[in-house]
Amino acid sequence: MTVTNTSPRADYVGNGSVSAYDFDFPVAATSEIAVYKTDLVGDVTELALTTGFTAVLNTDGSGTITLVAGNLTSGHLLSIVPDATLNQLTDFAARSIVSPANTQTAADRLNRQVQQVNAAATAAIRLSPAEDPADYTMTLPTVDLRANQTLLFDSDGNVIAGSVTTASATVFGQSLIDDATAAAARITLGGLVTSVDTVAAMTALTGNDRVGTVIVRGYYAKDDGGADVFFWDAASTATDDGVRCFESDAGGTGRFVRAVRSTLTLAQCGCRGDNTTDDITQFNAGIAYLFDLNGGTLLGTPGKTYKLSNGPLVKTGVRIDLQGCTVNLAFPNLSDYVGFDMRSHTALTNGTVNVVELGPPTSGDKSLHAAVVVGQSGGNYAGYTDVIIDSLVITTNRGGTLGGRGILVQTDSNNVKIFNIHFPSSAYLGSAVEIHVAANGVPNLTGHPHNIDVRNITLGTMTKSGTAFDIAAIDIVGCYNVTVDNVDCDAWAGDAVVQIRTGGYGSSLAGATVLPLFMKGITVSNVTCRSTTQSFVVINGEASIEAANPDYSIPCVVRNCKGTGIGASCTNFGIRAIKVYDCIFDNCEMQQFDRGCYIEEATRRITVRNSRFYKNNETGVLISHGTAPEDILIDACESYLNGQDGTNKAGFEVDTSTRVTFKDCTAGDYTSETTQYYGFLIQSASTLTHFRGINRVRNIKGGGSKYTFLSACYGDRQFCGGTNAVMNNAANAYAPICGVGASAAEVDSTVLSGSAKLLLTNLQVTLSAAPNGATKSFGIRPLVAGNSVALEVTMTDLVVSAADYDAAEVAAGSTLSIQSLPTNTPTASRGKWSIEVIGIE
């Protein structure tokens, strides 16, 4: 091989995370390598092969050494140099055959030896190449002449031994020469480096030993992760906080001050992380140190568990990266303590936070129940901005009615990001993420949380129950511009998985019953819960504290959500909207609840679209309440296999509501419907129910009714019929359903055009005169292909008008006519009628 490296060495500086180092100069064997390590104070150690390092060679003779002790300490130096024995191992005998390979090996060895010797010579004191060695005497004097003498050069530049009787030096040099001790010299030089193993060893330094830079190798013990650099400030009287500065054991003026750094570890703050020692004082001292520097990062130690008896106040600008460690908030029983209290421009990331107290707080203030809080309540209303809470595992054992809260954002806090949070199974968790206005009176428009982003939240099985709108996995209360995306829960026993509400009040500017308000820009998407004891999503707009309890608009979108109830024992709803306006539910799927979707009391302008409701105990979609819902659109939804409780329930039901519209909806299972008795059930107390597009029923339970209309329903088309002739009062008579005529046989009729099924409903009849007699009557009914259907009205005695809102399916091509049926010769009369035709397929 060739030997091209003219500077055969490799040098490295340690960073604490590397133990293997390469060298690119060639050697013949691992025994020809020497490795030297230099520590922070300049002490040099030669490492021995096998016990200090191991080596592996490449085919070209270069290779890699690996330190047996592990990673090279940060700041330590490592030097790898050749150390071959200076001998010749190849014998070239006279008249022998010389192998080219042997010649090459010998030549390479010689070249490496020359380089090794040259490197050593380069490091020696030597004459300039411009000077002739023959002109000078460079040989050391004999031992008897040089003992206890100084190596000098005479006036000709020759080496001699002698003593210095006079010398010139600067004032600074003279003061340094006069120093009798190393400590005194350090003072003259402005302080050199002193190295100690612990903080306690540093504070034990006295006198001049304190002066200069002090390297501390550990806080409580060498290499415990608390190493750092300090300097002695002789004039300081600052308070010893165990982080920023330390008082000398000797007391008095002067402090050991930490070198300024914007990144600090909990170990450097004196936190032990042994889950036994209370680390709260040193934890807060570390935060205070970074806060005084206008912000920085506080790092945890992986694998450590820090026990804190109170929650840290994370001051402005401080970011805490737990780096995989655990923080146990070990609050005393019944303590009114807040967890991590986040201020503006802060972060808490990458670790586990456990609340491990013995009982609930004495106060109902929700901030006292939370592991992480953004914003203040309890009379000190203040919000904070630019907060990141990311990649945490949060657990709690706080009991009480409210249970433990995971993350609480309140007052007018804004620009908060909550990402990648996991909540393991718990019997105590009352809310994973709660965004709450948190005020005792009606706030102004700036007093609400806003611009909150919540993503990637996972929950195990949560068994904390509740019935007072306080227990919700995601609780959004009195806020705006909130995004919640990708929430996955194994099981939830509380009031709702997702809850959106005003929080008891709306706006101090409320001058009317309803305001668009500030609760806008709320989007909840991709939420799944596989076992829901109560409701999946509840939106409640009632302002219960404000005068007259007005209802409020909460313009929000809930989309791509999938909820599963607990079947027969579930008494709540997949989707519930109450006393609220302007909500959209899109592409949701709800099954095994009491009702799949319940649009109830005083709701307005609610849209449910592209959603599926099935296998619920009662009705799939119910729109009903004494305070009638209004302007409800059910668009492109499916409802099937409902009525699982065995009662005769509907896929879609409307009762005591106004202006409900069904558009392109489908009821009934694809193959056979075994539980759902009605497809569409429109109760008598409903008004202005509309059917648009194609609404159809696939199948119904045996004996059930696809379309049961007990009040007027309106569709896309209407047929009207009437007669100019006096109605026959002695025998049945017939007329076309659309047109004019009267005959004794069904000869004049209307043929239904088109290729789709339609629905006849809303038969309205008015007579020009009453039948005039308690036993006299006129019956009017439509005939389909000569056969009677569910629609029919009868007017008796003085009654001149009547209506029937039931429904009858009609196939394309059917003949339609009107039949009058007199009883006991009523007064002859002229009849007028109209009938609604609705598309269903």
C-alpha cells in the first residue's frame, strides 16, 4: 500500500455522546496505536489497549478506536497517534528471492517510522533551518554542571548551564514572579481554573482558592448531571438560591455565580429526581434563573422522576422540555394547588405529568383541579398568550364532583397549542382539555379564550361519571376560534365526550334574545369514542346566569365524528343540540345510544348532513320539544335499525317543531329492517315540514309504516283538483285529481308521469256548503289505480273543510282520481281539493 499521510494523528473534542473515533493514518497492528485523553484542567492520561480502548483496523491500515469507559466527556480532548516500535522485521538474505509484497511491507513500515520520528522531532526544540548546527554547541552540559542550574544560551547562542542574576520584566511580570503560592498567582492572572467534584466542595473553598473560574463536576456527586461553570464575584451579596449563585461556607460578602446560559438542566438546578425528595424549590429556582435572562429552556433528565409538593409557576419566556422524565405533583390532601401554571411565551413538552394527591381541593375553582393551567381565575382574571403544551402523558387522581382536569385554558388566554397528549385510563379524570371563560360575571368581548388549537389527543377508559355538564373529555365553554382535531377515546362515562356551551352567560352587550356573539370559528373534527355511557357531543347555548336566560348562537362545525353508546342501558344521545343556534354536524356516525341525534329545546338553524344513525334504542333522529326547534335541515342522512328497545320507533321523527326540512334522506336497512317501525314520522304538533330532493324508505319493521304524516308536509310539487258540477249526494262520484269533472265511474283520472316513486300527502278539502245533518256527511279520498289509500277526510253536519296529512306511496304510471262518498243524502255541494306530491325515489 501507499503511505500518504504526512501528519499521522487524529484529534477530537468530546461532546458527551460519542465513544468511537476514526483515524486515517495506516498502522500494521492495533498495538501500533497510542491514545491520550486530556481533561478540562489539562491532565493527560495515556489509555491502554484493551483496558482503555479497543481498536479495529480497515484493510488500508486505518481504523476506529472505541473508548472502554464509554462516551468522551464533553470538553475533554482525545488524541490518536502512531506508536510503532522502531525496528526492522524483514530479513533480506543474500541471493534470496525477494518478494515484491515483502519489499512493499518493509518500505511502508520504514516510511511510517520516518513519519513517527519526524512528528516527534517537530515537537522538539531545534535550530532554525537557516542556521548551521556545526556553528553551535547544542549538547547539554554534563550532569555535575547542569544540576540545580538554569538552561541558558550564551552570547553566541550556545547551550550552557548557569544561574540568572538579573532579568528584565514588566510590572505585571514582576508581580507574578513575586507570588508565593498558586492561589496568589491565580489572582494576579485574573483567576485561572479550579476543578471540584460538587457544589458543596465549591462553597467550601476559601481565600484565594475561590478566585477565578470554578468547574463543578456534579451538583451533589461527581458526574450526577449537575456539572457547570461558576466564577467568584467578591462583591456580591445576592441571595443563595441554589441555582444562580451560592454563598461561601465562610459567609460574608462574595458569591459563586453561575456562568450565564439560556439552557439549564434540572440536575444543574439541584433537583434530585429520585421521587422522594421534594424538588419544588429548586425547580422554581431554575425557572426564575431563566426568567431573569428573558427566557430560556429548562431540561429534564430522561428516566428521572421529580416529586413536587406544589405546581411550578412557569414564568414568561421559559420553556420546559422534560426529555422523557416524569413529574409527580404530590399535593397534600385537600390542597388548593394549581398544577403547572403557564404564563405567556412558555412551553411544556416531552414527558409525563402525574397528579398524585390524596384527595380533591376544597375549592370548586376548576383551575385547582388541573395538571396544567393557562390563565388565572378566582378573581385574578388574567389570560396568557403563545403557550405550547406538546407530547405529554397526563394522569390524575384528584377526586370530588369535578374530578381531575388535564389541561385547562381559561379567561382570555389565546394562541395556545395543545398537541399529542395521552391520558391513560382513569377513574378520576373529569376533563382532558377544557377551554373555559372562567369568570363570575358577564365578561366583555375580550374576556374569552380564543385561537386555541387542540390536536392528537388520546384517552384510555375513563369511568368518572357526571350529570351536571361538568364532565366532558373536550369541554369548550364561552370561547371562539377553537380547533379540535383527532381525538380518540376508548371509553367515556361523563356527561359528554365533546361539549360546547356558553358557560352560563353570553355577552354584556346583549340587547336582544339572540346575538351572533363571539362564539364563532369553533371546529371539532375526527373525534372517536368506542364506548360512551352518556352523550357523545352536546351543544348548549343557554346563558343561565344572564338576565332572562337568553339562548345564544354558537356557529360551529362538528365533522367526521364517530360515537358508540353502551346499548340498552344508554339513556342519552349521540348528538344533542339544546337552546342553541347555527350549528352544523357533518359526516357523523352515531350508534347504540338512546337516540342517535336529538335536536331539542329552542334550537334554531341547525344542519345535520351526510351522517348515519343506527342501532339506537329509540329514534334515529328526533327533532322535538315544547319550545319548538325551528329551521332544521336534515340533509343526505341515513337512519336504520333503530328502535332497539323493542318499541315502535322511527328513523326520522319530527314533533312540536317548525320548518324542518328533509333533503335526500334514507330510512331503513338495506336488506331487512327488524326494529325500525317508521321510516318518517311527522307528528301532529309539527308545522311546515318540508321534503326536498329524494327521501326514501328502504324497509320497515313488519306492520310498520314507511311514511306517517300527522301534520301538513310540503314537497317540491303540488297537484290541485276541483269540480264545477254539484257533487252527487246520493251515490259515489269521481273526478280527476287534477282538473275538472264529475262522473259516476272512474273514467276521468290523472296519470302520474315520470319513472320514480312519489308520495301523496297533505290532502286539503273544502266544500261550498256543509252536509247539514248530524248523520249526513261527505267523504273525500284519492284513489290510486282505482284503489283507496291511507288519505281520506270526512265532513259531517256543519263542517265544510278537513285535511289528512298521512302519506301514500305512488308508483310511476299510476292513475290518480278523487272519489266522493255521500252518506244519508247530504246537502249537494261543490268540492275543492289539493294534494301534495313529494319525491321519494
